[in-house]
Amino acid sequence: MDQRIVRALSSFITRSSDYTLARLQFAMDHPDLPAPPVLERLPDASEQTLRSRWVALERQLDDIAAFLRSVDDGRVAREDATFAALARIIRELDQVGRALRWVLTVTDRDPS
């Protein structure tokens, strides 16, 4: 497996675990708001699994970002620690997701 994919995938898996915990905390602290969308976990850390599930994961990341924007309309203050943690993790997931997309695109073109 390409080392760039290994590093990016490792970071994505870590951040998705962080997201799961932040999602749960947010839902517990804000029962009056809808829970953040689920982000599926990869069943293993293989390149094949990543390639076969990446499109669905990107859609889920888009849904999560849309959720964050919908909640950030004044109903939940920016000073809310749970919201801030969730927003930070979503930004990190987005960054890692972009890196994974780039690595997948480059390795599709680069046979080495």
C-alpha cells in the first residue's frame, strides 16, 4: 500500500473516532437539536476498502458539513464547548478527506 495512503488513512480513522465521540457528546448536550449525521467507520484500513467506500464517505462528510452550517445559525452559541469541539473535528475531517482524495487521485495516475 502506498505510504501516502497509509498516513492519510490512519489520520482519517483517528479523526472519525474523534467525530463519533464528539457527535455523541453534542447529541447528549443538545437533546432539542437533531443529532449530527453518522460517519461510517471503515471495516479495515486497506486501500481496497478505502477506494470502494470513498465516494460514500465523501457524501457523509458533505452531510456533516451541511449539518454544522445548519446548527450554526444562532441557536447554538459559538462559545458552546461541545459545538466548538464538533466544529473543530469536522474541519479536521474535511482536511484529511481532501488529502485522501488528492492521494487517491494521484495514485490512480501514478503507477509507481
